[in-house]
Amino acid sequence: MRGRFLRGPIRGLGLLLLPLWIASTTAAPLPERIDLFLQDEPLPAGIETLRQRGVTVTLHRLDDLERVHTALSRGLPNDPKKAAAIVKERLTSELTERLGKAWRARIAFQRLGLERAPAVVVDRQRVIYGTPDLRRLFLDEDGEAR
């Protein structure tokens, strides 16, 4: 029985490496919240997968403000009274909601002190610039947490 267990410096090395091995085999926990700021990018992969795993993913489209303004002002006449009447007609509840959401995205971008988009804000503590691909950032090829 005595010869079965490691002794001496090799045993000490094994005890030192055991926590590293355990850490490398367990997945990092997913964040609780992700705020994703996009400017003219398509929807990235991984949003729904992360939501299914309990992560709150909020999408902020910084270019929506221009889109809403374009939709409101398309083909308006030069007469200010006629233009105002047409804009009032166009301001449906859906468009008003989109306008509010677009402004909230811009305000959140500024409040968080972000410099550029795309930006991924993780738990309001870390910012990842450059890639909005949530699948690549947080999930492995099987869809499990990295």
C-alpha cells in the first residue's frame, strides 16, 4: 500500500496543480446582465442562447434615432403647418415607442462613458469593444459557458 501514493516533491507539485486543473475544467459563470450597443451592425449570434440561460441581454441600437427621424420626415412638404400635421399622423404608438427607445440607447451610451460601438457591457463592470458576437465571447461551440 505504501508504494501506491506519490511522495516527496512530485506529490507537492500535484497538490499545487490540482486547483489549476479544477479551475480549467469548470466553466466560468455567465454574467447576469449584458448591454449590447450596436451601430449599423446586424444582430449578433448568441443573444437568444444567453437569454435561455438566464442572462438579461439588452440590445441598444444607436442608429435607430436616425431611422425614426428619417421615417418621420420622409416626403414632408415645405409648409411647416402641413408638415407638423403629417408628423402628428405618423407618430403612432409604435413609432413613439421606437423614438423613446432610441433616445434611451443614446443616453445609456453616454452615461456609461462608452467611446465607440459595437460595445458589450458586462454586468455594468466591464466593456468589450470591437465584437458584438456574444456567442463567441461567452459560449463555446456547444453553447455552454466558457
